[in-house]
Amino acid sequence: MRRLQAAWLGLLISGAVLVLMDLVSQVLIRINGVPAVGVLGGALILLALTSMMNWLSKEAWEQRNRPSGEQEV
């Protein structure tokens, strides 16, 4: 779980850095009018957030379907 959390944190931080770099420099690279670095940063942030939501949903589903007498070890 620690590795997964570290991966999430890394994706969020790198995404935020890319978006901030793009904002500070007033758009580093434009491809057909789209700020490429900012879009890549946003995609990394979205990837981290969807992964987190998927993991939380999986954990909640397992807990919901666990018999009431069974304890998690």
C-alpha cells in the first residue's frame, strides 16, 4: 500500500509542477494552440485521482460484501 500511495503522490506532485510551470511561463509549448505541458500535467493529476477513487471503491466493495462475523486481519 505504501508503494501505491507513493505513486499517487508522485503523480499528483509531477502533474501540479507541470501545470504550474505552464502557468508561470505563459505556456511553454503549444501544439495547435493547446498548452501541451499543462495538458500533460492535468492528465497526470486525473490519472492519480481516478486511481485513488478506483482503489477506494474496491476497498468499500470488499468491505460491503464481507460477512459480518469476519474480521480483517
